[in-house]
Amino acid sequence: MRKKTTSRDNLFVRYLILGSWAVVCLAPTLWFLSIGLRPRVEIVTPQPIYWPTFSLDAWYQLFEQWPMAKFLRNSVMAIIGSVLIDLILAIPAAYSLSRYTYKGRDDIAFYILSTRMMAPAIVAIPIFFLFKNMQLLDTVWALMIVFAAINLSVVTWIIRSYMLDIPKELEDAARTDGASDLRILWEIIIPAILPGIITASVIAMIFAINEFIFTLLIASTGKAYTMSVALANFTAGTDGVIYNSIALVAFIAFTPVFLVVIAIQKHLSRGLTLGAVKG
């Protein structure tokens, strides 16, 4: 009886500690939301307000005076398009790097990963002139291509790491039954590594959302602004700095990513650490 009581007490203490830490971690986000739902007069006043009033003035101001819906649409289209391009290219590349044996295979894998370590400023100007000559400047298509190129190495490496965990006996059995490599990839490998594909997609999505330099360079006139660049340019209104609207935009941009990461946090942590174990 004493053991059961002690076990329950330990469980209660654990949940209490974890719950308290969760409140501490969520406090800045909830504070941002509270600022976004308060009138600007209360935010800039020098006197402390202990019982603030909440309103949707900032929400109406966002969508009436600024094209927030357009920025959201640009972000969603560019991010989803870049992730699809990454998956279409990364899955066959990862299959080749994990299953076929040829000279320089491991060197090629590490070379692909090393491209992610390159400083963006080195290729920013050539990419600008490339899209300018292709007449793709200030378009969502250009953002899709850039985001996909930036994140392709990470997506390939993560998916390759998951493929290395799959026993080759499954493929040998399928080949004995006459299955081709393409059929094995589609019907056996992809379903088996679906958690890895989801993890790689979310990581690529987060990197694409946070991308700033190339978005600012390519969408220089504002037609293809995403939320990251729009937020950086969203500073002042006719009556000064609009803190409540800035906070609300930041909360809108942050919340979807936060919910997705929470939903797949187990797969996400495995995807981030698996490449350090497998070579």
C-alpha cells in the first residue's frame, strides 16, 4: 500500500513540475496574444494596467489596411510547394544513397549535406540575377524553388537515415516475387518510412517559414511577401508603432508551426538525431 502511495506521489510531483515548466514556456506566447488583443492606448500608456480590456481592433486593422490574407496565401503556397519539390527529389536520391552500392556513395551523401552549411550571402546575388533573367522575380514560384533548394539536403539526409533502418530482407523477398525497384520503393519503402517523411517535411516547413534573406531579395517589391518578411516591414501606422498588430501577426505566424511540432514531436526528435547515429 505504501508503494502505491509513493508511486502516485512521485507521479503527481512529475506532472506538477512538467506543468509548471509548460506554463513558463508558454508565458511569452500568451503575453504576445494578450498584447495583440489589447487596444494600442493601453499598451503605450506609462501607467500599469492590471485589468486590461480586450478587443479585436488589431485583427480588423490587419485585414482592412494591410493585405495579410495575401501574405498568408503566399507563405502557404511557397512552403507547401517547396516541400513537395523536396520530397519528389529527396526520396529517390535517399533510396539510391541507402540501397545501391557504388564508388563514392558516402562522399556524395556528405557532400549533399554540406551544401546546407553554405552561407546564404555567398549565392544571394547570383540567385537574384538568375531569377531576374528568368523573369521570376517577385513570384511565389521563385520562392518555392529557393526554399526547396535550401532544404533539399536536410530532407534527403533525414529520409536516407530512415531508409537505412529498414531491413534489406524485405526488398530481397519482394524482388524474389518479381517486384521492380520502383514498385519496392512505392509499396514497401515509402509506407515504412512515412514517419520520417513527415518529420523531414515539417523540418523543411519550419526552415522555409524562417527564411528571410532570399525572400526579401526575391520578393523585393512586396508582391510575393511571406509572413516573415511582412512582419519585418510591418512596424508603424499613422499614429505610431502599432504594437498590438505586430504582436498579433507574430502570434498568427507562430501558432500553426507550434501546433504541428507538438503533434509530431516524437518523430521530429528522432529525425533530428537519427543522422548522427547512422552514417
